[in-house]
Amino acid sequence: MPAFADGPDDVARLSGETGGWLDLVSREHLTTTLMLSMGVALFAFNGFFVSTVLPSAIAEIGGGQFIAWSVSLYLIGSIVAGVTAAQLKQRFGARRVLVVATLVFLAGTVTAAMASSMEQVLLGRIGQGLGEGVVAAICYALIPALYPSRLVPKVFGVEALVWTLASFGGPFAAGWLAESLSWRMAFLINLPFGLVFLLLALFTARAREEVADAHGLPLSPLLLLSIGLLMILSSGVMAEAWLSAVLVVSGLILLAFSVQRDRASPVSLMSHNAFRLSSTVGTGLWLVLLMPVAQATSSVYFVFGLQHGFGFGPLAAGGLGAIMAMSWSLVAVLVAHVGTASARRRAIEAGPILQCVGMILVALGFYQGSLTLLVFGQVIVGAAFGSSWAFLSQMLMEASAVTERDKTSGLIPTLQSAGFAIGAALAGLTGNSLGLGNLSIHNGANGAFSTTFLIPVLWTIPAILLGRRATRLAAELPKYSQQH
């Protein structure tokens, strides 16, 4: 019986089988836990560290006009590659795909580190994104295959902690390497960790278990997805607000067409029920997308707002910016022991509600100039993700048919990245229209920051409704014949 479906012995069964933290480092699971943690750490580190080291790179090789693309091209590569990961895994096996993807990532790393121009750095970033997108998606897909259901929430608790350490500790380490040695070393530090991950994948990931039909990847959905993401992420570098808006809207339309084309394709990239409101999987995937869309405003403007709205320096603002991630990790660890199906469903429902409350508090904090409200709001937003994300991910995995579980699992980190990309574009559009792109002093900025944080609250409203619907559908999981 799935861990989200009620049964007569639900409380006794699940509370007795929640598993201990030491089980993750037992002889049976140690190498798997290390491999997944390494994959998550590399993905998080490479998504964030470039903002710290690129100023040094630009001072040496030029190309400052391309700085925004260092993140955008990485995101596009990781999202597009992540969508294809399930098909690649089924066709070639997890081990072979992980090895090739890691080699692509390492090649991209070396290309960026040895670059003599910013164009070469961007080429390397594309390689890093393509490799890490596949790695992250397959790592997610391996969780339900390599761990018993009772340990899955704890796996996600560990991964949340690893993500926090890598995404916030990584830029500090990269900055130290750039100052002490060279910006190139910040890229090259990936090599030993990537090689360790490669060895762990060789010993942990399974070879191909079954041969899938030798169909090629559906090109039209991938092309529409790539162009749509390119348009959305290009909106941030446009000087005219109306042109940015046109690019965002056009990009979103192309993403919708991509999903429609994928559904019509004989070989789909996404699970059959993706984004269908009649299923647990479809409804839950909307939640995976919408919560990061709303949260992206904080990633773009929270630290910036502390500097320009409160007069904080970069170090203090960056430290306060890490509060949300620390809260996410702490709460994820605390709730990982929850065993009953009803409690897990309530935790999922609480996620978007807490996010809504937290973002309103952040908006009020900027409006009133209250640092206390800002910090409290960030803590609540972190708790929103920490309380719900592991259980939401597990619910989606277990609600999928066995034949589509890889597709659903791989979509989770991919949609999370897509949500942050879309949300960042929308936040930039809002902020620029309110004049945040031209701030030089902090006087009078808080009202604009407050509005910028209040608008994304609108995204949490459908997320609240969808979270409720997803858990109601999940309660009926026993009627499906291929669950668990």
C-alpha cells in the first residue's frame, strides 16, 4: 500500500517502519547515499557559484555583456537534459547514462576553466548544464528504486541539507579560491568531486534492466521547450519592459505547446498524467512548478532588497539570505520521521499555505522596514518547503505507474529548476517595471520591494488549491493496480 493511502493498520504499520537515520549509512545504503548527495551537491554548487567568480573572469578575459547568460544557459541545458533523462535511462541503463552525463559535465567544466574568452566559458556552462541536468534527474529516479519507502523522506532530508551547504557554502568557497588562486580553480574544483561521483555511479547504479524500444527522442517538444526557455530567460536582459513582457508570455505559450506536443508523441518525455488535474501526478507536478515560481522572487531580490532597502553590506545580506535554506533543511530533517499517511498529506497541504503566509510577512517587512518580519517570513517560507517537499516528491513517485516512475521522478528537479527560471523572469519583469533595476540608494525603495514580493503571493493561491486536490486524490491510491 502506498505511504499516502489510508488503510486499517495505517498508523501502526507506518509509524513502526519509518526507519532510522543510521539506515542511510548502513552497509546496504552507504554508497548510494554518498552518490546521491554528491550529485545534488554538484548540481547546487554549479547553479550558484558563478555569480561569485565571473567578475574575476571578466577582468581577465572580458565579455561582461554576457554575464547573465552564464546562469541562463546552464539552466536551459539542465532543464532540457533533465526532461530527456528518463528516456535515456530506460534505453541505455542508469549506469551508462550517469557515466556519459558526468563526462559531459567534466568536459564542460574543463572548457570553462581553460577558456580564453567569455564565449568559451558559456560553451562550458552549456556542457555543465546538460550533464548535471541528467545527473540530477536520474538521481531522483533512483531514490524509489534503491531505497525502501520508509527511508525516502529521510533521503530527501539529507539532500535538503546537502543542497543548503553546497548552494550557500559553495559561493563562499569559490570566492576564496578566486581571490587566493584563480577563478579557474573555482571551476576545476569540480573535477575531483565529479570523478568521485563517477566512481560511485559505476559501483552503485544498475546497468540496463530491460531494453526499451529503440525510438528516438521527440524533437519537436524539445525544440519548443528550448526556444520557450530561451525567450523567458532572455527577458531579463531587455531594456524595454514591454519587450520583456512579450518574451515571457511568448515563452510560456511555447512551453505549453511543448507539453501538448509531448502528449501527442508516440514516445513521450513526460509521464502520461503530467499536468492533468484529474490525477495525483498531474496535480502534484503543478505544485512542484508553482511553489518555485513564487519563491524565485526571494532568490532574485531578497539580498538585493536588504542592501538597498535596509543598507546592509554584501556579507550580512548574504547571511540573512541563507535563512530560508537553513529553515528548509532543518524542518525537512525534523519531519522526516512522520509515518502516518494522513500526517504526510497534511504536511503537503501545509506547504503552499505556509509559503503564502511567509511571503506576505516578507512583503510587510519591506513595507514597514521591519527586519524581524523579514526574517520570520523567510523562516516560514523555508518551513513551507521543508515540511512538504520530501512527502510531495515521494507521493508523486508512488502515485506513478511503475512504467512511468522514472519520468515522474526525473521531472521533479527539472520542474523545480524550470519554476525558478520562470519565477525569476517574472520577478525581474515586476521589479524592473517598479524601478528596482535603477536603484543606487536605499531611500524610498522599500515600497517597490514590498510590491515585488506581494505579487508572487498570487501564485501560492492555486498552489494551495492544487495541494489540497493532490492529497485528496492520493488518498484513493489503493484503487490503482500498480501502486507500490
